[in-house]
Amino acid sequence: MAEAIASVIAAELIIKLSSRALSQVGLWWNLKHDIHDLRRTVCQIKAVLLDAEEKSVTDNLVKVWLEELKDVLYDANDLLDDFSTEALRKDVSGGNKLTKEVRLFFLTSNQFAYGLKMGREMKAIKARLASIEREANTFGFIPRDRPAETSFMTKRRQQTHSFERDDDIIGRDDDKAALLKVVLEFQSEENVYIIAIVGFGGLGKTALAQLVYNHEMVKNHFDLTMFACVSDDFDVKVIVANIIKSVTNQAPDQNLEMDQLQTQLRDKIDGKKYLLVLDDIWNEDPERWSRLKKLLMGGAKGSRIIVTTRSLRVAEITNKCQSHVLKLKGLSDDDAWSLFKKIAFEQGYADSTNSAFVEVGRQISERCGGVPLAIRTIAGTLSLKKTANEWHSFKENELAKISQIEELLPILKLSYDHLPSHLKHCFAYCRLYPKDYRIEVQELVQFWIAQGFIKQLNQGQSLEEIGFGYFKDLVERSFFQEVEGDLMEEMTCKMHDLMHDVAESVAGMESSIVDSNKIASDVGEKCRHISIKPSLIPLFKGKKLRTLLHFQDKISQDFSYETWDLIIANCRCLRVLKLTNLLGIQKISPSIYKLKHLRYLDLSSNYNIKILPKSICKIQNLLALKLDCCYGLKELPKKIEKLVNLTHLACEDCCSLTHMPRGIGKLTSLETLSMFVVDKDGSHGCADLSELRLLNNLRGELRITNLGFVKNAKEKFKAANLKEKQHLRSLLLEWNVDEDDDEKSLEDLQPHPNLKKLWIRGWRGDAKFPIWLSLLTNLVSMTIHRGNFKQIPSFAQFPCLKGLTIDDCTKLEYMDDNSPKGSQGEPQSFFPSLKHLSLFFCPNMKSWWRTTKPIDDDSNEDDTTVMGTSTMAFPCLSSLTIQNCPLTLMPLYPSLDEGLKLSNTSSRPLKQTIKMNINAKAPSTSTSSLPLSKLKSFHVYNIEGLDTHTLDECLQHLTSLKRLTIGDCKEVDLEGMQWEPLKNLSHLEIDNIPKLVSLSIWLQHLVQLQTLKIHNCNGLRSLLPVFQHLTFLEEFEVKDCKKLELSGAGIQIFQDHTSLRSLRLEHIPKCRHLPKWLQHLTNLQGLYLVNLPNLTSLPDEMRCLTKLQILYINGIPQLEERCRKDIGADWQKIAHIPIIRLIQKGIGERH
């Protein structure tokens, strides 16, 4: 790692040392010759770094030399940054050009002293580098140019072959079937079709290719089968020779020229239907691939080439059709355990029936992350260990460094070795994240920028755009997984545990996660980057930190004011400081300005911060200031315009902010401004909307609040210049007043047509929507909240609209001014992209259309022929929520597949949807299944006109349902319904069903049910006879059931419920004691007992609950004394439970 970082830092130093600004500073401080000498020395050292890198693999002295070099290069970088920072500060304070400011810089004696100090430090750096250069001469390094794309390969992968035993492969049946289907059945236009298998090292790409290659059907299907290992050296001549060798079983003459080899190859393959496996390709040069591909195109129709690679970019080069790129994932837990068992127990030393071996073996298997190579390697090691204690010792010690096992690390590290130097730096930095942490991509890119890892070679691209390109490069090379989100600001990802181990290995001593006293004390002085628990900061002794991170925990950490002093005194080189969600932070030290190198400062979720120190505006290098969810923050610093480099000012949900500081409009580099708060009374002498005029680089989301308080609204609204903000993705306009004000028109707040998301909240002005709304054809999401209009414009023709929410519009009577037929047009043009529709609290909206007379629910008119509405349907709606809207007529929704929530509304549209014939009435829907048959979640609460028959008929359609909530349905009798079609249901909630006396026998068909919650069912007397069949339950909750008996006749109902993890009993008056069936819940982890007034003691069977992690008791005064630690009558029954919460009203919590 040292060599890669040294090269990057050296290149950065050379650029800085060659800059005009540093040259001028050198003149005034009489450092011109020192700067020149330093640049010459760094250039000479950089020239030999590639050779040093190669020698460091086998020579430990060279490795130490590289570490020392890296350390002095870091110090030199800090010194040069000090120069530029001081010049920038003077430049900002005077406001004129650099040359004049450098002159002014020397008019004070303290700046003269500063110059002498910098001169001494420069000479010390020169001396250290000269010593390192002399030492380099003793090693005899040779100057060499670094390849543009790949660094020196320290290790080569062992050559692969075509054979793999079928019975050695576990857990790849689906992947095997998918690959065979493409290889044998897919009809392609090309004669020779290419299929790529992609995944990081050790996942089994080669094994899968071998499995298909050796399949009997494949051998019989092709005239010719060939297997060639390519590896990192993509030499077309060598590859062709290997292919010929695979055909003839004999290597061609090494003296043959390329023309002779390609003639031999074509003689073997032309006109034949062949299968060729090209294993382990790294080449990302399209031209080199094209030269090989041309030689392979002579095969007969149906020929196939299977490529295995770690890089998605390689896959894209070889095959433009991404549908046939097989992205390999890790094995499932069950498959991983099967593979582990097969290998670990094969020697017979360990007993596969012994629970001690099985329990620790499963834990080790899970730690392998589904990677077959890791499972095979570790299971093979354990197969030679004879006792469970040896297995346990391995888990606690060696397993912590799983990737450093001799057979595993070289294969995993190959991907790292192939990275360009700048990507090596970026990847190693990710070692700071905890394992299994969901990484926010935009934050990660901003960390890289703050550390100087991102190089802006093209002025047409922002640093974030370039950094996002770096991230995508790493994704394509399989360094990240589980990437979610489409836009960078929303995107998250994870690192596989094994990749995290590789990052830790290559980062070495430079980075550390400090989560214990020992690590805090052991981390060396040269450590540059840490993530740390705040309480351990006083123990950390390093003074050269560039990164200090605290990743937000579920529980807030304490942070003393004295810790600020320690950070400021000891961490003067910091570039990145992240201190979020800390209880003790109430104010920021005014000395924070001494962290003058700081580029990134994140103080988000510190709720007690009310004000920031003025001195924070002296940190002119600051690029990002994050203050999201600082709920107590009342104002931003007044001189914020001095933060001339500020690019991101994040203040989302800072709900106490009263205004924005004057001068914020001068920060024209701003790309993020989460919120702009209009001053309500103008008493703060602050910024008005006109300061937004020049902030046209804004990206992401902008929320403008208190618009109802703007004076001279027409002028100020126009002055905000929203229509020029072409990069803005999301705009939230909030009025925050209840009075009607027709003078504040939306017309003057026109945004740019590129806008994707618009939210209008609390607008009480004129009842007309602005003309510009129809111009926002790129809108993806639209929300209207608390408006006073009777109608809204039709969004039915918006081509990109995926989400529409209407909330708390009490005067709204209809959604569309047309008749049903008039608004429909062509089915494909009626809400062509709408996926999510939510309607809340619109009590006067009885119909979707203005010209259609609403029909009462008790009407006798046939549901399927109402005013032609049976032909009106949303073509691709995925989720629908209607709450407190008496809609009797609306477009139907047969295509729902995500969620349907109906609360306090009419049942008529639901009835009509259920009776639809999809094929006949909704031609845009391709499926022939029943309406709502793909729905995953259904919530129904207090629906007018919903009876047992209607609900039962509806549920017969919902064969894909996973979650179901039925609440406040007084006419519904659950016992009279048939539940058999709901075999996939995993979550069921029943709330306030008066007719429920006992659970329906039909519930026994819910064999996948994992969660059952029953609330407010005062008629429920027993859980029998069905409950004993629900043996898959993991969570059971019963609350406010006054007549329910849990003991007596049902004493054995829980004897088979070994899957239950959580049990909550709340407000059940007849629960006088916990029954004996409790002892059968051997896997119970959480027991919650709330407001059980007649429960007087805990049973002896509590001792049987050995896996119980938390016991929560609230509102049961009789148990207060009995559960008192050490002395209570019930204490010995519960002493084994790690977490015990006893809460009494007016007393609080006891442990």
C-alpha cells in the first residue's frame, strides 16, 4: 500500500511545487531555491517508485524505506497546504488578488516570524528527503515509467483447467440452470454469442464455467469444446496458442508467427459449432479484445464463448447485451453450511452430530460470507482439528483475520493489485467503515475529495462527478456490493467482509478502527486515518491524523467539551472530522479555526447545538459543512461568505433556524444548500430570497421555508431566480402561514424544467396553479400538502411522473376536470409511469372526476358498469394509499403489486377492481392473472361497505400477499373466511374486530406466518384451536384483549413454538401468571410484559429461557420488588438475562 500512496502523494506534491501561487509565496519568504530543490528531489524519487514497489515484495528493507518515504511526503504535503492556507486567509480578508495579499502578508512582525518558522520546516523536510534519496541509491533502484492503468502484479493466479467434479459444487443449481439455458437454448442473431460470469475472487466463477463445460448435454450439443486460462497477461498470441492446445492436447511450436497460429486456429474452429471458455480475463482495453474476437468469429451458428472476470467493465466490453451477464453472488446460509459440513467433517475427527461442533461451525460458516473459496479453505483447516475447543479457539482468534489465511489473501488481493494508484488510495480508505456498514456514496466521495484523492483533469467535470466515476470503477471491479439508489446523493452500498479484510490488509498502519482501549493505546504515531468511539479520543496519541470519524450509533455517545481541546491541540493536520449524534456536544470550541487544513466537517444530529462559533468562518479550506438534524441550531455564522471554497452546506431538518446569514449568496461554488429559511419578521438583518439569485450551481434538494412571510413577494420570488437552477433535482416550497394571501403567487417561483421532484406545502394563495407546472415534463414526484384549492391540474399526461401525493387538502373535491372518458385518451397515455399514489385527508373528494356524479355505497347499480369506470385503470400503479377520503369513483388499480392501504374510505373502487377482467378491460396489462394477484401488502381499516363476503372474495385473489392488516371492521367475521389462498402470508395484524371470539381454523393454512399481532379484540377468549399449528411464528403480540385466557385448557399450545423469538403481552386483565408453556420457547430472545395488573410473580420456568436477551416489564408494580437485583424473590429466575428493563409510571427505568 505504501508504494501506491507514495506515488500519488509525490505526484500531488510535484503539481503544488510547480504552481504559480507557491512560486510567489516562495519569493516573499525567500524559499524559492528550497522549493526548487524540493521539487527536483521528489521528481527523482518518484521516478524509481515503480522499481521500489517490485523490490518491496521480497525485500523488507525496501518496504520500510517506502513507509519512511510516505511519512515525509505526507509532512511535505501538510507544509505546502499550510503555505496556501495562510495566503488564502489573507486573500479572503483583503478581498484582492494573491500578489497584493502576499505583499501585505509580510507587513506584520508575526507574519515575518511565521515565515522564519516555515523556512525552518521546509529545510527539515528537504534534509529528510535528501537522506531518503541517498538511501535509495544504496538499493540501486532503476527509474521506470508507471503503466497508465495497472500497477506491477505482485502475484499471479494459479493456472486453471477445464475439469471440476459435479458433486464438489454446492449451491449453484440456479446459476447452473440459467447458464445452461443461455448456452443451449438462446437464439442469438450472431453465430458466436458471448456470455460473461462476473464476481469478485473466490465466488466460484471458474467452477461454474467448468461445471457447465463438462455437462453431458453441453458435450453432445457442440462439435468442439475448448478451455483457456487467460489471467492478467492478455497476449493475443499466447491466448490463441492456449486455445489450439486445448483442441489438440499439444502446444503449438513456440517459433510460429501470429499469422501461422491464427491459420491453425481458424482451421480448427471455422464452420464448427463450438464452446470456448476464456477464464479469468482482466483486460479492459476494447481494442485488444477486438483483435482476439475477430479470430473467433468463424464458428457456426450457435457457438458460445463463456468469459469469467472480476470486472463488470470487461463483461461490458465482451458482451453489449447486459441481460446475459451473470452476476454471481455468495451462497445462501443453508448452502454455505452444507459445503462447510461436507469438508469440515470429512476427516472424521469432528463429530457432525455433536451440538458443540455444529454451533461453532455454523458461526464460522456465516462469517465466510457465502464465499466458496473462504468456506473450503477454512473448513479444510478445521477438518484437521479434533476438539470443539480447537474450533472455538479458531473462531475467536484466527477467524478475525480470515482474509490473511495463506491460501485466500493472494487471490482476493489480485483485484487490488490490478487497480490504478488513485483507486488503490480510495479503496484502502474504505477500511475505516465498520463491517456490514451501509456506506453513503456521496459522503464517501466527499471524503476522497477532502483527502485530495480526486484529480480534476477536466474542468468540465466537478470533483464529485469525477469521484463518482472512481466509485463506479470500483463497483465494476466488484469491490462494492448491494448498491442501491439511482442518483449519487441517494446511493448506498456495502463492502463484503472479505473485501473489507483486504482493505484493512493493504491500508496497514495508516488507518485503524479504534473501538477499544487497547487499540487506542497501540495505534502508532504515523496513523493518518481513524474511526473511533469518542470516549477513546483522550487515549489516542497520534498527532498526524488527517481523518477522525465517528459513525453514528443507535445509542448516542457522550462527548465532553475537553475532548474538543484534545482534538484541536493534537490533530492540526485534520482534513476530515465527523462527530455525529453525540450527547455532550452543546457548543463548538471557538479554537476550531486552528484546524486550518479541514475540508470536511460533519456535526449532524447533535441536537443541543444552538449556535456555531464565529471563528469557524476562518477555515477557508472548508468544502463541506454538514449540520443535518441539528434541531436546536438557531442560526448560521454571520460571516459565512468568508468560507469561499464551501461547496456543501447541509442543514436539512434544522427546524429551529430562524433565518439565513447575509452574504450567503456570495458562495457561488455551493452545490448543496439543503434549506433556505426566510426571516419571519425581518428583525435579524439577514439574507432575503434575492441571495439565491447567483447560486446556480445548486444540486440535489433545496427547501425554502416561511414563504408566507416574504415582503414584496413578486419582486423577491423572481429575484430567487429558480428557473436558472438547471442542476436542481428537488424543490420544496413551504409557506408556514394559515392566512390566505392571494398576492403571493406561485407563478413567480418558476423552477427550471429539469426539476425531478416538487413539493408545495401550505400554499394558501389564489386557487389557481401556475402555468409553468405543465412545463415540468421531467417531474418524477409531486406532493401537494395543506392547500385550499377545490381542484388541482390533471397530472395524467406527465410522462415521467412515478409518485403523486395529495395530503390535507380539505377543500379539494376532485382530481380531474374531465369526464372519465375525456381524461383517459389512449390507455398508454393515462399516468403512463405512475407507480405510487397517496391520497390523505381530503374529506370532500368523493369522485376523481368533476363531471361524474358520485354514487353512494348502498347504491344498487352494478359495480362493474358504473359510468364506464370499469374501463379506467392505472396501467402500472404499484402502491396505493387512500386515507380519510370518501372516494366512491376513481380509476381502478388491478396492477398493484407492492402495497394497498385503505383507511376511512369507500369500498366501492376495491369491489370494482376485484371484479375486473384484466385482459378485456386493461389492455396495457400483459398478465392474465386475477386483479391484485401480485399484491404483497394489504392494509384495510374502517372501510365503509366492507363485509365478510367482500373481504373474503378479495383475499381469494391475493395469492402473493406477504403482509395483511385488518382493523376496525365491525361487520367482518374472520371465522367465516377462507384463508387457504394466503399461503405466502408472513405478517398478520388484527385490530378491533368485535366479532372475533377465537382464531379461525382456516389460519392453519398460513404455514409461512412469522408475525402475528392481535390488538383490541375484546371478544377474543382463546387462541385455540388453531394456534398450535402456527409453528413458524417468530413474533407474537397480543394487546388489549380483556377476555383472553392464556392458561388452563391451552396449557400446551406453545410446546412446538421453538421458532418464536419475541413475545409481547400487554393489558390482558385475565393474565394472573405466566403459564408453564413458557418453558417450551427455547429460542425466545425478547419477552415484553406491559400493564398486566394481576400478574404477581414470574414462574420458575423463566430459567429455561437460556437465549432470552431482553426482559421488559412496564406498569406491573407487583413485580418491582420481586425483580430487584440480588434480593428480589424472582431475581434468581431472571439473573441470566443480559438486559432487564423495569419501568414504573412516575419512577422511570431500573436495571
